[in-house]
Amino acid sequence: MSERRTHDFIGIGLGPFNLGLACLAAPVEGLDGIFLERKAAVDWHPGMLVEGTTMQVPFMADLVTLADPTSPYSFLNYLKERGRIYQFYIRESFFPLRSEFQDYLRWAAGKLGNLHFEREAVGVEWDGRRGAYAVRSTGPAGERVAFARRLVLGTGTPPWVPPACRELSGATLCHSSSYLEHRERLRRCGSVTVVGSGQSAAEIYRDLLEDLGPDSPRLDWVTRSPRFFPLEYTKLTLEMTSPDYVDYFHALPAAEREELNAAHKGLYKGINAELIDEIYDLLYRKRFEHGQIPTRLLTNCTVEKAAAAGTPEGEEFVLGVRQHEQGRDFELRTEGLVLATGYSGAPPAFLDGIRERLRFDARGRLEARRDYSVDAAGEGEVFVQNAELSTHGFVTPDLGMAAYRNSWIIRAMTGREVYPIERRIAFQDFAAPQETTA
């Protein structure tokens, strides 16, 4: 079934970034958009909603506040409507529970009438007669085609699995994105290994460590990092999550941007310092209470080989691990394996029909302009959410910059600055000064 109407835009995917766009676009007169989401509801990292975990950004990094503090879709308004604003105030923490943030996202989605769930985009074509993109989607109600002059791509990033582990399968193997649904099976394993360096790996290790005793299954944490890096969170470093730094980064040569992205991992892929301390304190307490406990934290180690092997007790995974500083290889056997190895960006397959209308870099990645558009003609037809790491830097996945990015996208679509866009907020200068001294 095809719609007759041609929308101003279609948003594909409904994570926090496109949901924020939906909230900010809702009161804009004359801006008509719809959103397609393959899932039945907003479902933000459901596999990592571990009890008690909190957001890594303050509540002001919600869907709308940093663009429009008066918006009815703010986190504070959510708390007020839920009757919990005073409890949040007395709690005196800027950081919501992760499960609370998920509930907030669903609350906001429930207030919007242009979100279409269980609609998976499977193809996009250019309709020259209409001068619009035709987006084909499937769902329980069958196939549909919707038309829009612009697209906003917010489909997220798929889980990344190390090459050595891509042929593995089993009920006790999972990526961190599906950890919770595997947790009880993992707890019944005779040994579990967590592979990864960042916040997710730390949260999973902390969760499994809680029940560890002297007679418990072995629990290992393997990371290729030389140490357990804390997330850099000083105020002058936080100024790099700013319009100023995005301007500076985007203007750099591509090779320099690649180098900086590699060096910036500690700015957004590290572990909360409080969680690192909590893990240490838990290890200390368990060592005092039980003596030796069966756990190891292995740094400088990369899983270079992996295979499944049968044992009398069942199946286990055999990992070939290399300790880089020593140049030594060793074997690690484990029944349960959790890959907290992050996510990777790749253009979704449904864009294949319009590849010639899109702008790609030498590595085949969508190449975003400063206004987040990726259409080859530069007409502001196709925009990306969280797919511009190579052009805009480490702030790309930052929830705190989402409302800022959506303000740019709305300005590009409407031709006017609906939400004021900050241009200079940092005390520091990232670029060399224009003036010269004698």
C-alpha cells in the first residue's frame, strides 16, 4: 500500500536521537514528519538495563532540554507527571537510573502521534516524478510505501564482534547488547569470561562478581587495554563536547581526524571512575571475607583465536589470547563468553537503492557535512544521527549533543533557526588564533 501524501521528512529508527527529533519537531508549525521503527516500542539498550546502573550523562542530556528547556517532553516534566520530581530532587544526583531513562523515553514516545512501530524499512528509492524518497517498509500489517522529501537516518550501530569470534555460537555466548537475556544461563556456567574494555564490560563484570565466592565458577575479565581507563570527566575536557570543538574537528583534514578519533577513546569509551572504585572495593571485601576467589583481570590481552570444544560436562570455548607487552600467547577455556566489544557503524542495506545519491568517504562510510547531511548533491535531503564519527568526532554518540544536532537538522529542513544554536560556549580555544603577533 502506498501513501498519497508526501511528507517533509521520514525518520528511520527510533533511538534517543530520532526520538529527540520527533519531540523537537512536534511543535514546529508546517513541519510534517513521520518515524518508522522495526521494534514494537522504544527499546534502548535493553540488554544492559542492569539493576542499579546509572546514565553516564546528567539528566539535562535528555531529548530536548539543551535545545528547548521549556519543552513538555523534558525529563523534569516526565518526573513531574510521574509524581517523582521531589524524590529526584532529594536524591541529589544528576544521573538518572538507566532503567528510569528507558521509562522516560517510552513516556515521551507515548505523547507523539507520528511514530510507527513494527515498521521495518527494507528499501529506499528516489521517485523523480514526486521529487521525493519512497521508503518501503514491512510489518504485521503488510508492506507499505511512504514518501518524503528528506530522510533522517537514526538506525543505530550494530554490535561489533571480534573477527576471531565470528564463527562461534551457543546459548552461553552473547554480545553485551543482549546480556540480560543470557544472564541466568551465564550464572550456571562453570566459568565465564568477559571480553571488553569499556563501561559495559565493567558493568557486566561487576554484576557477575556480586555473587562470586570461593567455590563459585571462575570469572575472568580480558581487555586489550593496558589498564582499566577511567572516563575523562574534568570540566575543561567536557568543553570538547561543544559546538566549538565540533567546528574545529570537522575542519581538520581527514587523516588528522582519524588520528584524533583513535586518541579520543578515553573521552567516551572509558569506565566511570566510581564504578572502577566500586569493583575494587567489592574485590577487597570478597578477598577479606573468603580469601582467594576465582577471578582474574587480564590487561594487555587480545583474543586472537577462538573455537568451540566439547567436554564431558558440555560445550566450552577455547580462546587463544596474546599478552602484547610480553609477546606471550596463552589459552583460556571458558563455558560462558560475553563480548562487550562495542558497536560499529555501517550504512544500512536499505539504502542500496539510493547509494548514488549519497556521499561516501574513501572507506565507504557516509560522509557528513557540518549540517549532518550526507546527500551527494548537498541539497539537505538526507541527514544522519550517530553516523558521523569520522567527520564530527567523539561527540557523535554523546546524548548531550543530540538536541544540538537536531537543532541543526530542523534548521536545515525549515530554513530558519527554530531553536537557537550555540556557536561558542568553551573558555578554551581549540584552533590557533587568527591574529599574529609581531
